[in-house]
Amino acid sequence: MEKTVYIDEKPIRLRSTAAMPKRYKAQFKRDYFADLMKLAKVFNIRGKRKVDLSDIPFEKLDHFDMDVLYDIVWTMAKSADRSIPDPIEWLDGFETFPLKEILPEIRELMQNSMPQSKKK
């Protein structure tokens, strides 16, 4: 699945593929699905249609790592365009990186990366 989002008024292609979890782990040395589960727990997003950073309760902030969101967005961008540079250099190319606006846009891509079995 592929989607174009605007970050700092620049169109950025994001892509979710079967290789994305492997690319994430190769780059960040963390398990993609474990990080997604941590995000789900912090946001308590089961059944929610909209995810917003302001939804995070104060008591859960100790468990929230913004790097995970930056890393997921970078991995999606790298999956769509292999020419993008390493994460820090890529992020340096933006004046702003409004995660609060990007998060609802990438939610569908994150869900698409979760393994699902279809009932026959």
C-alpha cells in the first residue's frame, strides 16, 4: 500500500510492504511489531478511528518514545524511495515534522503492515 503525505509542504511517498518490518529492524535494531504494540498500548487505539498525540494520558508518557514514530515514517519513506538518506540526514531536510498531522495519515499504512489471516 502506498500513500503520499505532505511534510513541511513537501510531498513524501510512504509505502507499507511485507519487507518493511525487516527494513525497520535492519536500520533500528528493534522489532517493528513490538514497537507497534507499544504504540497501541500507549494510545489505547483498539477500535479507534482517529489517533492523536493529544490522546496520550499523562501517566503513559513515560512509556512513549517519539523516536518510534519518526523511525516508522522514515522506514515507510525508505520503502517507497530507496534513495532517501539515513534517518537523521533525512529529518534534517525538514524545517518542521508535524507528527500530530502525519500520524492520522500513516495509521492505515501501519495497520496494513500487521499480519492478518483471512477467513475462508
